[in-house]
Amino acid sequence: MSATIQSQNKIQRSTRTSRRGFLCAAVAMTCMVGLVLAGFAGSASAQGKYKGKKRGVYLLGQAKADSQVGEKPDGYLGLVDEKASEMIKKMVIDTNERRKARYEDVALRRGSSLESVLEMAGEKLAANAKTGEMLLDANGIWTKKK
């Protein structure tokens, strides 16, 4: 083999080795970042903080399944258990604020009153509630949907 071909082969081998090393380092860094972020997410949960839409949706579903929150006839969430954690209370407040903004938008676009939109939303939410979730009836009593 000529000296030129031998040097080209060495360069190709060293390039492959350095690429492999780079990929391994990149994978390791990705894993480390994931673990660090998971640690931050866990610590936020441990502190009782409520953050992020996906986490909020999960918490809302879990809180409904645990009968801590339920749907009210006015289209808003209500606390079934007044001793619920601060995180659950904040989630209910945040969800109700988002719902209110949406209801106001719907009322404005339809040219109808906010009260009629709230009533319709309450009926839809009650109809779409899963079996076992809590609903507030007209008498102000929480009952499980059958």
C-alpha cells in the first residue's frame, strides 16, 4: 500500500472513532439532562407546586377519580373535599380561570349571555363526566355519577 492510502485509512478510522465517541457523549449528556429535569419535576411535585398543562390534565383526572373535585352545574370545577391540598386548590382555580375566559369568548362570538353559555357548559360537562366522578346537583349536594 502506498503511504497516501495508509494515511487516508488512518484518518477514516480516527474519524469513525471520534464520531462514535461524540455520539456516546451526546447520548450520555441527553440521559443526564433527562435525569436532572426529572429531579426538578419531582422536587416541584414534592413542594406541592402545580405546573404545566399536561401535568395539570393528569392531576385533574386523578383528582376527579379520587372524588376531590367535581363538576358544578355552572360549568366550573368545585372542591368536593375542602381539605384538598394546596396544589389541587390551585389547579381548580387555574382551570376555572381558563374556563371563564373560554366561556366569555364563546358568549361574545355567539352574541349570547354568559349565563346561557355557563348553563350549557355545565350540562355538557355533567353529561361527559365519567361514571364515579362527582357532580354538584341543584340542591348543592355532591353525588357520584352513575
